[in-house]
Amino acid sequence: MARRDDETRAAVRQAVSVSVATGLYGVSFGALSVAAGLDLAQTMALSLLMFSGGSQFAFIGVVGAGGPGAAIATAGLLGVRNGLYGPQVAPLLGAHGWRRPLAAQLTIDESTAVGTAHPPGPAARAGFWWTGAGVFVLWNLFTLVGALLGDALGDPRRYGLDAAAAAAFLALVWPRLGGASGRLARVVAGAAVVVALALTPVVPPGVPVLTAAAVAIVAGLLVRAEPDAVRASDEVPVPGGDR
Amino acid sequence: MTWFAIVVASVVCFGLKLAGHLVPEHWLAQPRVARTAALVTVALLSALVAVQALTSGRAVVVDARLPALAVAAVALVLRAPFVVVVLLAALTAAGLRALGMP
């Protein structure tokens, strides 16, 4: 029994450190969202309702120039991976009734990573719920701080916030490109950059990014799986988790 | 229009999360599905890096954002935390613009 308590305590400790690291970069989301032209309420709605960093950054990056259709499609496509986490965490949680939609909303990169890093049972459940709830609270709190800060700053270009947006996407994709298993991912990343830039002058804004997703779908379906190729489901990158 | 997009996109994202909790596990267990989804994430984020760093409307332009992105990449190689990476990029671009770079 004592060992199980130790496992659970370790899971909670990890959950807290991941929550703080992840929550902190809610500041950059809040500031960038306001810089992209969204107001405070819209920025908070994204963090409360969408609650998925990659989708949120993509939404604010695309909605201005690309319009609502492209923004919905890009954010939705980036949200697909959260759907793939469900089958991994649902058996660990055994959630029923109102807890099920709650668990679903909290199913993100970080909660899945911490939950599946511990043995099934109380430790895995504690890891998932503490991380999910911790990131949710801190992500929203720091989004608010960032949005207020961004509002006070004024012209986003003067403070380099447009460059910060590009850096945020780079930091989000970075953990997915590493190691030998990231080779196919690096090829796809390179192709996506070329396709997006080549299409920018000739198609409406928003379309270049979506077309890059098509490149990945073709690559994923055609390229023969290498033994150690990209393993989406067992390698969940934790932004800030190893720091 | 922005509110409409926020609500629809949030419903889509929640629907995907909930679907993952409801579908039978073996539906998504195919390696090809997981692999393709991971690659779609990589492609979208990479395309967003390029569009955010190198385009302005329908033009491909090089300005202070590119050196800022290079600084961010160096920070990532050195395993700097997310907030530091983003902050360094902003400071680089802001500094270069203060010096007269577009």
C-alpha cells in the first residue's frame, strides 16, 4: 500500500511541474491572440472552450487573414491528435456519466503524457486528472495575464510579437522532429514549409497551411512504415515537461 | 464572424476529444492512422512556422522575423523552456526593428 501511495505522490508531483511549465506559456498565447486582433473575451473563450494549445495558436494565426473557414479547419485538424489520445486514457480512467465529457475536455498532450507514464491504477488516474485540471486552471489564468499585457503593449510588430508567433509554432513542432524516429517527420516538415511558401502568392490566405496537411496525409498513407517510424500514440511530447 | 468561428472550432475540438473516449479502441489502433495523424500535426505546425515567419499577405518577405526565428531555433537546441524561446524571438525582432530592419 505504501508503494502505491508513493507512486501516486510522484504522479501528482509530476503533474504540478508540468502544469506550471505549460500554464506559463499561456502568457504568450494571450498576448499573441490580442496582437492577432481578438479581444479579451474571445481570447479567454478559446482557452476555456477549445483548450488545446496547438489548435489555439493555429486558430489565431489563421483567422485574421484566412477567415473563419480556414481557421476552423486548421484548428480542427490539429485537434485530431487529442481524439487519438482518448483510447489510451479512457481505459485508465474508467470515467462514466458527467466525468466522461470532463475527462474528454482535459484530454491534451500533457495530461495524456503524465497519465500514461504511470502504472494503471490510482497513480495513472491521479497523473491524468491533476495534470488536466492543473494545466486548465493555470493555462486560463496565464492566458488572462497575457491578454491584459498584450492589450497594454499596443503595436505588436514593435515588440516583435509577430516573430514570437512563428517561434511559438517552432517550439510546438520541435519535440516531434527529434531522434531517428523523427526522420519521416522532418521530411514532411520540410515539404510542408516548401508547399506553404510556394502557394502563398497564388491561393487565398489559409489555404497554404491546409494544403500542407494534405502532403502529410499522402506521406502517411503511402510511405511504408519503418520499424521505428513515427509512433504517435506512444510518444506524446510534453512541452516543457522535461524542464 | 470571429465568435462564430471560435464556437464552431471549439465544438469541433471537443467533439474530437469526446469521440476518442467513446469509440472502440481497435478502430484507432491501426499504426497507419496514428502515424498519419502525427504527420498531419507536424505538417500543419511547420507550415504555420513558415507562414508566420516569411509571409505578409500574399507576398513572401524576409524581415526581422527570420533572424528572430533563427535565435528561437538556437534556444530550442539549447533546450530552453517554451516561454524563453518565444521571448527571445520577440526581443530579437524588436531589437532589429529598433535598429531599422523592416
